[in-house]
Amino acid sequence: MKEIAHDSLHMVRLKLNGHARGARCTPRMLLSDFLREGLGATGTHVGCEHGVCGACTVQIDGVAARSCMTLAVQVEDRAVATVEGLCASDGPLSDLQEAFARNHALQCGFCTAGILMSCDDYLRRRPLPSEQEVREMLSGHLCRCTGYTPIVRAVMETAAHRATLQSPAEEN
């Protein structure tokens, strides 16, 4: 591993939501702070700063990870996806985001970005989860507003919808 002096600024280059980006940071700067302050990706929220609440969840190389438990220098030359990357800035919401809206799976919105990033990763790895599996996956997130039931409904709806798109159309 490359050694970095503790008091130096280091240029971190990465692919953020598909675009090459970079900024300078100290070796101890958390990825959550780097995304928000260094790169302007303010959709990543910081809650507990201990990896417990899940609000800061992003995807690193396609895998959900807590950005408050990751140093910015650890994502050098890697792909990081934030909630801003779930859909084009000028395009429609993703199917998962639309399901969240339809099912009232967000209220204050503070936890929503992290939950969406975890759900997006989870549905790629587990396209047809059971309700219990979704609830277990969500156990790593704190949401004080929704009671989780609408979130589970949104995830299950998205999984079912994606399954119909994957299966060949039946002929009459």
C-alpha cells in the first residue's frame, strides 16, 4: 500500500457516477466528507458517523459500502456511485426511485439515499428476494419515519417489475 504523510494533501482520482473526478484531501478524510465537500455530491448524507445508520451508503465498485467508514484515499482509481447516479440529472427517476415514491417509502428523506444505494446493489445480486430477505437487508439502516413497510413494498414491487421485464412474453 502506498504510504501517505499524515499532514499532506493527496490527489484522489476516481470515477464518480460514471465520470472521472478528482480532488485533494488529507489522508484521514472520510469518503462521506470527500464526496460532499470535495466533489459536491451532497446526496450522500452523514448520520451517525459510526457506520450504524446507513445514511451514508454509497457503492464502491458496485458494492454497497458505508462512506463514513471508508477513507477517501481508499477509493483512488475506483468507481463510486452515489444516489445522484441512480438516474440521469435530466432524465426520469430509476424504477426503484419511482417505486419508493409510489409506495410513500420516504418521508423526511434523510435515510433514503443510503437505503436506495443498498437496495440497488441488493437487487442486482438478489433479483427476486423474499420479503424476509429484504427486511434483513434493511436491518442495517435506520429510518425513523416510514416504519420500513413501505420501503419493503417498494423493493418487492421493483423486483417483481424487473422479473416481468426479464421473462419472455407469453404468446396467446
